[in-house]
Amino acid sequence: MQREQEAAFWFTLDAVNFGSGWFPTLRKRAETTGYGTIAAGVRRRFDEQGRWTAAQLTSLTQAELAGWLDQDPDHELIALMTNSLRDLGENVRRLYGGSFAAVIDRANGSAIELVEALAGWRSFADVSLYDGRAIPFLKRAQIGAADLSRAGVAEFSDLERLTMFADNLVPHVLRLDGVLWFDPELVARIEREELIEHDSPEEIEIRACAVHAVELLSAATALREKTNAAQIDEILWNRGQAPEYKAVPRHRSRSTAY
């Protein structure tokens, strides 16, 4: 029962682990970040009333979700998150008999198999089209596998095959640390806090170049120690919480990808 509860928590949280383009418009109280606000609301629901079952998620309302997250039920992001959770519930109910732990078990100890299964759900979809070529970033499907492993809910033998979780913070850290270089005009747009359109060439390039950079870092560090892309992503994401990184605007896009 505890494993099912924990599996449900991480699938639920990662199904709504997006919204960076809307985070400045959220009501943040004790939490200082958009992600922290969302995560705290989901945790409060699980602590006070237990998990949402798959069946309950299929009929989740915006008002209920907004209540737990302490947000306006008419907020555009709440509507997107509600739809994502409904899709999560429908897939778990239809394909896995309502068991979140069964989603993990069906992956047979492979993070890649789990990511590939989630990739086909609307709640975890994240594929961009660049110059006619499909680019499967799959940020939230991959971080879902990593979160389940870190929480001890799942054991995977191939975590090193995950890429970094392509969002807007890790590229920001890599840029400020001199690893990535952005066109000055793009930097000016970002620093004016203009939204960068999701699936635009520049937004895709930001994410893809960050993935490539982390792969190079992983290959370099692998000669000295066992460090994979997911671990480097966690290090860089935590580095990005420092005041000097938060003081400089990072790119924001409104999408369900990150």
C-alpha cells in the first residue's frame, strides 16, 4: 500500500510538473518557486486525504485542483494541469487496472521502457518539430523515472541512458556559467522577460543544446567517476536556486513540456 501511495504521488506530481511560463503569475505563499508551490499543494492533498485514485483523477475538476494548489480555478495553467491529471488517471485505469505501481512493474526494471510508455500519453507528451524532424525531449517522462528511482519506489538498471531533463533552468545555468552562448538578440529578449514561443526554433535550440552540453559533461566525468546526465541535471538545477542565478531572467515558454 505504501509503495502504491508513493508511486501515485510521483506520477501525479510529474504529470503537473510544468508551467514555467506561467509561474510568475501564480500565487506563491510560503513557497518561493512555482514548482515548490505546485509540489507543496500535491503533497498536502496526499498527506491530508491520501492519493487521488486513477478513477478520481479521470473526473477531477479545476476547482478541486485549484483548491489544493491555492490558485484561481480559472487560471489557464490550472486548466492544463487538470486535463493532464485526467489523462493520467484514464491511462492508469485503462491500461494498468488503476494501479500506479503496476506502471512501474510493467517496465521490467527499465527506465527507458517506462519513458517510452509514458511518451504516448497526452499527460507526458513532449516532442518538438525542428526543420521537419521530430525531437523527443520527453522531459517529464524522464524526470518521472528519475524521481521514482530517487524515492526508492523503483529500481532501474539503465538510468544512465536518460538525458538531462530539458527545461528552462539548466540552460540558464549553463549560459551564465559560460558553457552555452546565446545570440545577443535572444539574450535581450529573455532579459526583457518576453515569452519565447514554445516549439519556435530558438526555444528548441536552447533545450537541445543544453541536452548536448550535459551529454558532453557526462562523458567527461565518466572517466573519473560514475556520473550520468540525470545526476548532472540535478546538480545544475540545484545550482540554479542560488540568488545569483535567480537574479538574472531565464527564458520562459508557455507549454506543458516544462
